[in-house]
Amino acid sequence: MIPALLALMLGVSAAAGGETRDNHSYLMQVARETWRYFEECRDPAYGLVWDHSGENGEGRGEYTGPTNIALDLTSTLAAMDLGIITRQQAQARIGTIVGTLQKLDRYRGFFYNFYETATLKPTVRFLSFVDNGWLTLALLAVRQEFPGEIRQQATAIVDSQDYAFFYDRKAGLMYHGFHTDRRGIRYGHYAIFCSEPRGPSLLAISRGDVPEEHWFRMERARPAEGRDYRGGEVRLYCGVEVQESYYVYRGVPIVPSWGGSMFEFLMPSLFIDELRYARTSLGENNRRAVDAQIAFAAESGMPVWGMSPCANPAGGYGEYGAPPIGVQGYPAGVATPHASFLALEIRPRESLANIRKMEQIYPVRGRYGFRDSVDTSSGQVASVYLALDQGMILTAIGNYLTGGSVRRRVMRDPSMKRAPAILAKERFY
């Protein structure tokens, strides 16, 4: 039976099949280019990825932190899953990184926010809750894949940490972090639920480090100028009365993030299966967030969408989002490729079309895949690649093309045993 006839019998056109193959080839090429960053932009002795770099290592930032390292680990797993590197190569690379982690100066098991990649010296004495959380989640994936010494080393690191250190029992919230050289100084709370710290929060709860009520003590939404705020119903979870508040954008209810950025809404799904387990809350809300970003970009006259924290093409770093779906509401105007890759599993056709359009309009493609951002008004493109954003791109491609291989490793770790039940409890809207 000829392939075209078989495709028609299955209800799938040959053209659609060709498009699928073309998209797969395209994503594999992007993945290979993105992986080149992790191969070339790292310290040769200790194996730690640089925070950022231009083409061929120009203007590089030879320092790194827990989130960069976490995404280096997950990107290595993704590269292995996609066949870009062998299992032996992945094991050797991850073994070097995990071995280096054991050498880093830590406080109560937690890593400082930045280290020099060549000397391993911490450049600041700040402990970040969310950044440590990403690294712990990545180590769960690593120990699920590699037995023996790597598993033992990863487990030793994970077991040395107790996330109750970051928990404010009175408020029921996590602190942003601590400066260990400024005794007693603690920084703020993560209070808005639909932002990226929910990933590390779920980890801390599932491990038993903090009580489950923490999940329900975070605000779903709060009144803000220019937002269509609705109070919603009050529901009881774990003895906590939760006001299921939300915003309405273009007639659709959505629980906001802090800034309305794609990173806040979707980065947790690199590690946690929200689409599967949180269908009546975070899973559906993530879909609405992607749709809202697409709609907001269109009504704002932006030729491409995808607003998220990234390098500012004019220099420095900026936070960008869709203001109607953020409590604070980061400004728009700059689009970053990683936002579209994060959305692949939610809106694949729209995401791929947006990525291709971005490449057609702007010179965003380079040696290491996609440069970090573009100002959609001026057309200026950032000259830099960020390890954080490269890692999100490669991990997202890996999850998309393999049915969630990186995420599955995290979710089957014993530390995450309670996570599905916690995710399934709530209903938004």
C-alpha cells in the first residue's frame, strides 16, 4: 500500500506527514546547534557552563549558578535522548559536573548563586530558593538515569538539603533567599502562585520538607490597576481557604503570573507534568497563558510573540511579558526564542510557525542556535546567548520530541511521589 493512500486511510494527509517530518528535522537541527553552546562554552577543567557568550566564545561570562548547571544537566540528558551524543558521552559529562558540584562551597547543602567557572570561588554569598530548586530537580533526573557513582553523588547532594530552611511558617510562603554573610537578612516572599517558584515549592512539599498547606497559601491573583480582576469562589484545601481569583483577558479567565512572562508560566513544566496531573488548574492555565501571549502580541502590532525575561538587545538584561496576564505586568516589545520553545508541547503548530517567522524576519540564528532576543520595534537582535535560555530551548525540544523524557525521569523519582496528588487537587476558575 503506497504511503499516501495509507495516510489518507488513517485520516492524515501526506502533506501533514511531510510537514511533521520537516518540523522534526528542523527541531533536530536547532537542537544540534544549541548543544554546541554546551560543548564549547564551558570550563574545560571543571565542566561548568558559562553564564553567557557571544559567537565563538566572544564576550563570555565565565561564571555560572545553580539554574545554569541544572539546565546543563537536563540539556545533556536531552542531547542523549535525541541521539546527538551517546549515553557514554552523557554519562562522562554529567559525572564531571556532579563531581564538580561536590567541590563547590555550600551552606547547609545549598549552592550560592554564582561561582567563577575556572576557580570555583563563589562571587556572592546569596542562597536562592528557586535556583537551588531547579538544580535539585535536575539531580533527581540524573540519578534516575545513571546508577552507580553518579547516583550516589547526586543523592548525597540532594539529601544534604532541607528546603524548610527557606520556609516562613508564619506566612506559609518561601523566602526568595538569604545572604549568609549578612546574618539574619532574608529577602521577600514568593507569594504569587502561577510563577516559576511553584516548581521548587512542589519539590519541597513532595519531599516532606514543608507542609502541603504552603501550596495553597500562595495568592492566585490580586487586584491590580488595568486588570479585569475577579474574586472567584473560595474553596478549602488542606485546611486552607483558597480564593480562586483570576483575571479575564479577551473574555477568558486566567490565573496570572507576576509579570505575564512565558518563563514564569511554563518553565516548571520542563520538570513537572502539569498538563497531565493539573488538568483543571495549572495545565489548562498554561494553555491560556500561551494563547494570551499570542493574542496580546497580535493586538500590540508585534510581528512575533514570546515575551519572557532575556537579554536586552540594547544591552543588559530585561524582564518582558504580556501585561494583562501579570500582576506586576512586565513590558512587552522584546521577543525571545526560548518562549516559543517552551510552548511547543502546548501549541506546537503556532510555536513552530512563530520560531520560523522570527528567523525569517530577523538575523536571530547563529553558531549556537538562536540568539537570545529581538526588539520587535527596532529589529535589533541581541548578540549574546544565555546558558539559561539555551538550556530551556534544548530541554523543551527534548521533551517535545520524546514525549517528555526529561520530565518523566523527574516525576518517577521517589522524592516526587506525592506530586501528582497535590497537582490534581485544585480547580481554577
